[in-house]
Amino acid sequence: MIRAHAALAATRPLEPWSYEPAPLGHDDVEIAISHCGVCHSDLHLIDDDWNRSSYPLVPGHEIVGLVTAAGAGSALSVGQRVGVGWQRSACLACDECLGGDENLCAKQQAVCVGHPGGFAERIRTDGRFVFPLPESLESATAAPLLCGGATVFAPLLRLGVDATWSVGVVGVGGLGHLALRFARAFGCEVTAFSSRPDKRAEAQRLGAHHVSSSSDVRELRKHARRFDLLLSTAPAKLDWVAFLETLRPNGVLCLVGAPQGLMSFPPSQLLGGQRSICGSDIGSRAAIRAMLDFAARHGIAADVERLPMAEANRAVERVRRNEARYRMVLEN
Amino acid sequence: MIRAHAALAATRPLEPWSYEPAPLGHDDVEIAISHCGVCHSDLHLIDDDWNRSSYPLVPGHEIVGLVTAAGAGSALSVGQRVGVGWQRSACLACDECLGGDENLCAKQQAVCVGHPGGFAERIRTDGRFVFPLPESLESATAAPLLCGGATVFAPLLRLGVDATWSVGVVGVGGLGHLALRFARAFGCEVTAFSSRPDKRAEAQRLGAHHVSSSSDVRELRKHARRFDLLLSTAPAKLDWVAFLETLRPNGVLCLVGAPQGLMSFPPSQLLGGQRSICGSDIGSRAAIRAMLDFAARHGIAADVERLPMAEANRAVERVRRNEARYRMVLEN
């Protein structure tokens, strides 16, 4: 039996809940979880915002722990310190998988959708989507790298960001604070956008050279034709028309947060200046490995608030109220 | 004096009109115009749709002719056969210009905005934006390459299209018919989208392997997750949500026509599958040169209907009624 914390129905508080794990498969590992981050996606799953939750639902997909058992086919060893992120598996046979984009596989499965996640003492999961952690990373502050870190790092890699780029990061939260650190470590000129004036000093501490309001259109206008990349981590709807004007010719607006509602703008905004808008969806396994190496080499980790696993509900509530600075991490 | 055809006010028919050209500048050439294509942009300028027209307005920016005079600084020679497209000049000093993206220069000037264009017997213009024509291209059918051809070729080059890509071309008109030919010559699998059933056979003749309705959502759904690139040449508003679903993971929707109104879609459509939307704005000088070489090597030119320059109004009217198959070209 594995002891976990589960929502028994949509929007319900978590309750202690145990389950019998499936037999350890050929490629599987079992991990004794030491830490698990709390991501906004966990709240969406608890609340069934995406109409894909099944209950009891054990959240948690920013997992760090030690391998306690490994299937015959696994390349991992008992005792290894590893991490698990959003993705649990993929078909590993389609064009996307063969091309190294298994995060885009149509048959991908998520760690805590249809399977119990990381708010638990242990987890059994496909070892091919489990990542050894570089030694210098601390478990608690590395946990949020597995999903949040991958989500903001992968587009920097994929879009070919280099040290001459001017990068704007919209939103200074769980994703945004890691994006600021990564973009700064990439050598970029970094501007943080936040709707909250109290985050100005924070954003500078996190690596921003400049800080700007994300909601004051007059302030946005000062950044006209400035950014090679705008990375939008904000779950809120933004003034897209104003933000598009801050892009340089050939500049890219990349969404890693999915705001509700429709995104609207005149197509001429993309034609003049050859701007583009793209989305990015977590990261491939190769990107996650590159991210962990990069984070270790540059000393990048999340700012976390720790709580015991037993206080999962308190952690969830802090995330719900946007009070976490910047990621809640549960500890066993 | 140069004899031309000008609109004396917005939306007026063209009338014979003469002007004294500016003295031939250091970098300028004078061209005796043999052919000039009629592009939809000419109609927008005549009608002042973009609030940037000045009258008398001489349209025409798909110009072919012979150099009759060259300034001391010009690399072109008297007697050379050349072409001129949309762009007349750029600062040649900003980041975009130095980077080879002079079509994105904030100080760029257009051939027939504030200067008399190609519906004329001659033109004087900056020789640095004048392109020698490969010998095998015929003047009349090459004229539309200078703007229409460049506009659809440049994104194929910039987006790194290769022969394994599946490319959808939306709209089978002046731009679309050239896009079909270029995409086919790139070795791609090519699908044409048109709202007009009578263009099905035409689209196949032009290089499409497959033809589909651009307005029937049920037909669009059959193309789910299919295209690496959708090149939208249509000036009409499309069902963006349905078209985005036809993109493969990492697929790109590139707009080269600027539909009126707002473009709207849920941001989640970009996140799932990492899709992107971009605009493309004519082409750089390097892209235009590469396009002309490519067109000559692959025997690609426009399907044109020819009319004498004196019948410019008749040509404009055919374009206005979308009757041209596929480009009207005026001849001196």
C-alpha cells in the first residue's frame, strides 16, 4: 500500500488515502518521494478545470526522491536520486517521439492524470521519464525544476535564444521567477513584467535588469520594438495588442501559461515586423536533461516554502491565493 | 517628363498624368518599364485603405524593364534587364538592415507610396533595391515575382521549409498560385485550400497534390494534425480555430495576406502541440535574389493576363472583381 493525499471529488480538500500500486513493470521504477512541488496545474486537476480529472485524485508532478526498486529494463539503479515531472509516458513510436518531441506525443500520459501523483510517500512510474538529478542540486529547490523549470527552459532552447537577445518575462510567479533566472544565465538582457508593484525589487533580485508594469499600457508603450522574445508565464489575460508592439522585428511571443478566454489581435500586427506567437508545452526529455545540467552548472533553483506532506492542504491554499514565494514544496 | 497613369484622388479611376522625375541620384537608376503587374496592394493604395496614400498616386510595384541610366554609385549597367518590387529603399544602417532584413527597417519606403510607381513608361528609383533578372525568365510572367513571388517565397526560406514538409496553401489567387508552384518545387507535399470549387482542377495544375475547401469545417477536420506549414495568402477572414487544428505539433501558420478584423482563438490551441502563428512581410533583398534564381532554375513564373498600359483601368477592375487568372500585367 502507498499512503497518499487525494481529492475524493472535484474541488474537495485533500484527504489521506492509500492505494495498492500496480506491479512494477519492465521499465518502471519505484521512488521514495522526499519532495514534491505544488504547481497551479495541480489545482486545475483538483478542481477538474480541464474536464479530465478522475477521483480519487492524488496531485503532484514535481517529484524528487530515491529509487527503491527498478524493473529489469530500467537504466536507473536503486539508491539513485531522481526527479519526475508532468509527463509519465509517451508511445515512443510516433513521428514526434522518434523526433525527440515526446512531450508532443498524441498518446502522452501525465503523472497525475489517471495515475496517483506525488503527494504521497512513494510512486511507481515509467523509468524512461525519470531523470537522475545532478549532485549539486538540492532536492527541495530542484523539485520545481521538473515541471516549472522545464516549461520555461525548453522554449529558450527551442527558439535558439542567445546572449544577445532581449527577453521579457511576463509574470513573476512560480514559472516567472525561474524564467528570470534562466534568461539571465543565458546572458540575455532581461525585463520582468508584473502587475504587482511589490514585486519590482524581487524581480531584480531574481535576475531582471529592468522591471515594468504588465498592466499599464503607457508603460508598455515605452518598450516598443524592444524584445526578441516575450515569455508569458501569466495565467491572466493580457493586453495582447500592447504586448505584441513590444516585440522587435522577427520577435516572438511565447506562451507557457494558458490564459482563459480568447486571444485577439489584428493580423496586421504579425505581418508588419514579421512577429510570431507560439505556445510551448512542458519540455522534451532531452530538454529536461539539458535544463537540469544547466541549472546545476549555473546554481539555479526555485525559491521555495517548505511544508510537511501532511500539510498538503495548507500548501494548496497558499498556491490558490498566489501567496507562495515562489513555489510550495511538500516534504516527507 | 514621365508619362504615367495616376489616381488623382482616393477611389478614382486612373487618368493619364505626367511628372518631372527627381534628378538621378548617386545610387539611382532609370528604368524603361516594359511590364508592371497589378497587385491587390495597388487597389488598397488607390482607395487609401491604409490611410497612407498621397495623390496623384501612380500605382505599380511589380516592375520589369531595361536600365536606361545609372547613377555613378550604381552597380547596374545601362541596358540591363531588371525588376523592382514593393520596397524602394531602407536606411541600410539599423540593426534590421545590417542583419539583412531591410524589409523590416522602420524607415523603409515603398515604391508607390509618396513616389510615382510602375504604371508609367519609366521610373527612377534606388538601384540598391533593383534586381537583375535571370535571362531565362520572361519579362511579363516574371513581373509578379517581384512582389507576389517574393512574399510567398521568403517565408519558405526563412522558416526552413524542406522537402519532407507537408505544406497547405490557403487561397489560390495571385499569391497562392505562386505559393503552390514554389512549395511543389521545394519538394513538399502540397495541399491547396480554396473556397471556390471551380479552382480544384486549377490548383492541381499549379502543383497541389491535394485540394480542400477552405470554408467547410467538416472538410478541414479531415486534415487534423497534418501540416508543418500553412501559408495563408487569403485576404478574407478564415476559421482560425479550425485551421490551427490542421497543424502538426510544432506546425506554423504563416500569414502573408492581412485579413481585416481581429484574429481570435483560445491560447490553449498554441500550447497543446506547440503551434505558432507568424506574419511575413514581402522579403529581404537576399530572399528576392534567391527567389529569382530559384524561379529561373525551376521554370516558375506567374500565370498572367496581359493588357496594354493604356488599359490600366480595365486591369484594375479585373483585379477588383477577382477575375484575374492569376495576375494582370500591363505592357508598354
